[in-house]
Amino acid sequence: MAARTGSDDSGGGTRTLGLLYPPAGRRGDYTTMQLAFVGGVAEAAAEHGYDLLLAPAGGHEDPSFARMIDHRRVDGVIVME
């Protein structure tokens, strides 16, 4: 799921993507698959000239998501579940 926010087709915008990641597991750690996903997204973003802004996601009402969108800090958001 991606939300398009502040960019346009002329190459403007922030050149930044947001990645909301879920809370850590019961033991307070992340799986190898989750870390590989984040790494893959970061590498793909860099290959296309984008930076990646990571933020924890606690749900749809999470303030990190609202700040990314409301303040137009990113051109799009990737939500990990």
C-alpha cells in the first residue's frame, strides 16, 4: 500500500519515501525477513534517487504517519504489516 503525497511528475517533491514498520516481536527483535525487506526497500529507493525515512507504526492513527503526510515530508509511504 502506498500513498502519494507531495510529488509531481516534473521531478519535484522531496525525493524521500516513508517506511512505516511494525512494532518488534514479543522478544523485542525483528526477523531476518523484516530486516531484508527494509534493506531491499532502502537499496531500491537509492537506486532511483530517493532517500528513506523510517518510522515506527503503531496503527492507522499513529502520529508518525500523520506527520509524514500532513507536513509533506515524503513523496510516498510504504506500510509494512
